[in-house]
Amino acid sequence: MRDFDDLVEEAARRPTSGWDFRFLDGRMAEDPLPWSYAERAGELVRAADAPVLDLGTGGGEFLSSLAPLPPGSRATEGWPPNVPVARRGLAALAVDVVEPGPGGSLPLPSGHFGAVLDRHEAYDPAEVRRVLAPGGVFVTQQVGSGDGYELSALLEGPPPDRDARWDLDAAVAGLEGVGLTVTRARRARTLRRFHDVGALVFYLRMVPWQVPGFDARWSHRGPLLRLHRDMARGNPLTCTVHRFLVEAQERRVRRAPALTRPG
């Protein structure tokens, strides 16, 4: 295995704009989930008779993979370094990228989208319902509160910066509470394996809420070195993957335009 400092420096210098995890190919692996978010999102895009909206599009990589998209489709992105990346990447598809407002508010028209897609992005259930067209579908794959919980302890850091109560039951209750009909709800716990310390460093830079204040060169160097030595002996670092999938529909019926009586 390569030298510790070489692996750490390479990962620390790697750009993290966009939502591109290709640096981890062959170096980090996750057990497959019992569903395919990508397949379901693709089905909804192909069936949509109205524009689609992708929440938290990252650099636009995933949404681009679903092209062709219905005219007028949009995307949101709230991480400032990703916004210009997404706008460049989605310009060829004529997809506008907007930044969400405070509390997850969406600067988008009501009743406009036939499908709203969300992979790992926080959302406001009321706003999701507001922007869905009658009969529209919301599908989200979320990271549960138990995801990677072992990493904070191994790195002697604080717990993840996320809601410790975030799980399938909470998501279903939130969507039903605003009047959406939940049509699918699944949860899974699988495993994630890091095969070298550089993969771990890059991953934690991409998801900084997992170990708040993570610093590979200084405050976390000691724990990382211990983990590197174990991985160098052929023992991957293994942690929990906690995911859940929810699909919900807006059941409101589209109203026909009112007839005007002759005068």
C-alpha cells in the first residue's frame, strides 16, 4: 500500500466541487441497496407529462444522466461551490438551476412539476407538495441518522451534524402531514468499506457533516494513521450505510377551467 502521507495529501488536494465520487472507484465500496433510486427516477422522468425538478442536484451529474428531460425542468442546489458547476453542466439541457431559500423554501411556481426527485437532499414537505402538479410524484432516497455513525468514534470526533431522529418513520409522517399520499416506503442498513486512508479522507471532505471539523493534516492525523496501519494489513474500514426510500403522490385533481356564461 502507498505511503500514508502520499495518500492523505492526494485526497486533501482533490477538488470537491460537484457531486463526483469517481475518485473512490475501487477504493470504497457499498453493498447494493434492495432498490434502485436511479431506475425509479428514470421511470418517473420518462412518464412525466410536466417538467421535473431535481432537489440538491450537486453538479447536475445525475440529472444529466436522465436526459432527455421534459421542457421547463429545473434543479436546485444550495452548496455555493456546486452552483456554477451545475449551471454549466445543465445548460445544454436548458435546465435552470436555482438556489433554495431559507428553511428549504423553493423559489419556483406552485403546481408546476410532474415529478420531484431528491437524492440525499433535505427538503420541506410543504414546499414539495406546493410545487407538485396534481397527480405529481415525489421520490426521495435519504441518508438516515445511523449512517456511518462509527466514523466519529474512530476519529475521536464529534457526532455527525444531522438530526439524530431522521429515519423512515419521520419522513413518512412529514409527507403525510402535509396531505401527500405515501405509496412506497423502504429502509435498509448495509455496509460501506474503505480500502485505503485516502479514500476515507476524500469521502469525509465530500460529506463534511459526517465528522464536523475534520482535518486530515492536523487534528485527525493520529486516528487516521492508526486506521491506515490496519488497512495496510488488509483490513478494510467498515461502517454502516443507513438509507431509506419514500415515494409520495399529490392526489389533488386538476380542475377544468370554469365556463363563462353568455352575457
